[in-house]
Amino acid sequence: MAPHLNEQELERRKALQELHDLGIDPYPAEEYEVNATTTDILENFLPDAGNFQTVQIAGRLMTKRIMGKASFAVLQDAFGRIQLYISRDDICPTEDKTLYNTVFKRLLDIGDFIGVKGYVFTTQTGETTLHVTELKLLSKSIKPLPIVKTEKDGTVHDAIHDPEFIYRQRYVNLTVNPAGKEVFVKRSQLISSMRSFMTQKGYLEVETPILQPIYGGAAARPFKTHHNALDTVLYMRIANELYLKRLIVGGFDGVFEFAKDFRNEGMSRFHNPEFTMLEVYVAYKDYQWMMDFTEAMLERAALDLHGTTQIPVGQHLIDFKRPWKRFTMYEAIQHFTGIDITHMDEAGVREVCHQLGIQTDKSMARGKLIDEIFGEKCEPHLIQPTFITDYPVEMSPLAKKHRTKPGLVERFEAICNGKEICNAFSELNDPIDQRRRFEEQLELGKRGDIEAMMLDEDFLRALEYGMPPTAGLGIGIDRLAMIMTNQPSIQDVLLFPQMKPEKFD
């Protein structure tokens, strides 16, 4: 059943039919050549220079003011808006005035895509304007846009604030609030900066499977699907770590991937089931080297995006300038709780959780309990970029044991604005120890830990061929983009975040 149409939608459909009746194709197929943009014109037009005298641009019709035989309108392209001056006799030089009197005045609506040709001049009020000599309808809009008024000084009236509308109909919000595009431009620039940083060091960008027979590389619950031709269960990857380390085994010294990962978990302003990760692995390096690498890359990204390392985020001014603060995991917990858990067993750590009011269950082993303490009592206080290092071995089944501290691994996380933005190890390359760690994960799974890792025999076989000492890093691009663009929710930096299914009338 077709959706219910309101009065404006019905009127636009009538206009669509009238255009057909006039022999005007409202959705022409041929190319429309553009030779300028609104920004080109507004930034570079010089009245005395005589430039921009044969201009052809295209975009949406955003306003129109009918003034008898001449009218003013505003066209919006991908870069900005410009005023149009449209005279009946200019666009209709013959006796037939249908294009102006019927098409422009009555059948063209706000939101329609048009192409215009003309020359640029300055009005008596000093506004740069395109004097239109030719006008063509490129696409008819049969659903009205929300009315959002933007003053010449940038003041916006009746802006859309409903997150449900913004996230679900991003295409509309980007049209009526074009300033919102800047977040996604900055996100793209962030990825470009990081990619450039790594390629300049000679590291190879690669692609690894999204559908995997065994999911691994992180502690998370996967999405599951079925491959009909192979008649087997496959999982959407929760991380690309194990495949990238296979490439280090294969002889590459440095590889990285900007990967879409998927975790079948809850949603919040910090979590989306589909998210973007950067993972990079470099042979013959360790986690200390990787901390320096991470600082340098993100400091440069801040400079590339903002021209400064200091970025306003909410009520804070976050500074990515090197060097960053460093705490060990146990030091951080003692600093923020006053309790030293260094030598406590599982029962002791569970009692500390009880003292601190942290909920636990029987499936949680010592590592999970420590993670809960850190997440609730430490992480929210770490606003400036901070490295947390030297994690308990129970928390890190893929990290190498610490060279001088028994019971710990060589791992760090970077925390910023109260949330983890990256995770890194001196990678475990001992195949015997790795098998033992996988087997411990299987036991945790039996205890009810739905995020415990699977045992990957092919990855173990790869390690048995030998993997050099390697440093690995994973950065959550979405969370980093939230900070770099000062956005409070992960949905604000995803063009199309996951949402509940929409019900149509």
C-alpha cells in the first residue's frame, strides 16, 4: 500500500504531471556540464575583473521570491549557496514565456534540482549574484524539505534537532543543514591523514576477509550467517587482527587496514554494531615503540585537521601534543580507588568489586573483574590522552608476556575523553603459549563468557611457521572522530548509524 500523501505532496505530484503534459522531462538523462561552484564564485568574483561571465552551475532550488517579470532565488550546490536573478525575458527570449510564467513561477518547488547558466554581478546591496540566462529542470522533488532558514550572517532558524530524524534521514538533514557536512569532511580528512602517515613509512594497506569461518582478534559477540554454497556457518569479523598477523608471517614488514568490524552487542552513544577500525602491525617493533608511533600519528592528525594540537571537546580542551601521560593498569586503579590489587587473586579482586559497588557474576574471571574496576572507576577520569600499560595476562590472550613483570603482558590502551580510543600489544608470537591462551579462553566460554575467543587452528599453524617480534595497534576511528570533531555521540560521526526498523504508514 502506498504511503499516505499530505497536501503538499499531492500538489507536487500534480506539478510533476503538468511538466510531463508540457513535454518537459522532470528527470532528464543527459549530462549537465558544470564549470564552477558557488564557493568558486563567492570567493573569487571580482566585479572590475570581468570574470565569471559564462558560468554554468547546478544544485537545489532553496528559495524563490517572485517579483513579476523578474525574481530572485537561491541555489545550493555541494559547496554553498548563491543568489540567482531570473528575468522572464532573459530565460524566455521568444514569445513563448511558459518556462518562466508556468514552469519557474508555479511548477518548480523548493528542493528541485536545476541547472542554470549566466553571468555574475553584484547587486546594489552588494550581494554576489548570478544573472540567469538559461534554466533547466534536472530533477523534480515530490517531497517537501523541512523549512530551515539561514541568515546571511550564518544564523540558523528552525534547525532540526530531533536525532531520530537526523540519523534516519541524514540525506535531508545534510540538505537543510549543510554545515553538518563538515563533521564528515573532517572524518574523511582524519582517515586521509592517518593513511598518509603510514604509507610515508612504507607500510602496505591491505584488505582481509569480512566473512570468517572463525572469528577472533577481540573479545566480543559476533554476528552469524550461513553460506549456502559451502553449507557452513560464517561470522562477520569482530576484528582483523589474526589475518593481518598472518601477513607478517608471510613476510610483510608493515601492514594496515581501515576495516569495517561488526559486534553483536548493545548500542549506546559510544557503541554501534558496525564500526570502523584501523589496525596496523609492524615487524621487529614492540609496544613501547608503538606508543611513540601512536602519539606521533594522532598529534599529526590533530594538526592536519585543526592546525593545532588543542581541540575543544565538550567542556574540555584536549591536547594531543606529545608526550602523553602513562600509567600502568595497577597504578591507575590504585590512583583512582586507593586500592592496590597487584597481588590479589580472583576472590580478592571480586571482593574489591563488591566494596566499590561494582556488579559481578560468576562468569567473570580475574581479568574481567579488573576490567570492570578500571572501566567504572578510572576510565571516566582520563580526559587528556593517556596510555594505560602492562595489563594482567588474563585480560590479553593475544599479547606477549611482559619481559620483566610476571603475570602481566606488554599491552597499552590509549584513553581520551573518558573512553578507550586504541589498544596495542607486543604481539604474542609463541605458538605454544598462544595455544594455551586460546584453551583458557575456551574454559571461560564454558563458564558462560559469551565474549570468550575461539581457538583458531590455522592461525596457530601460521605462528608455528614463525612470526617475527611484532607490534600491533587498533584504533577506533568512530570514537576518535567524535573527539576530533567535538561530537557527543558516535551516531553523529556515522552517516547512517544502525537504528531500529522504521515503520511506514
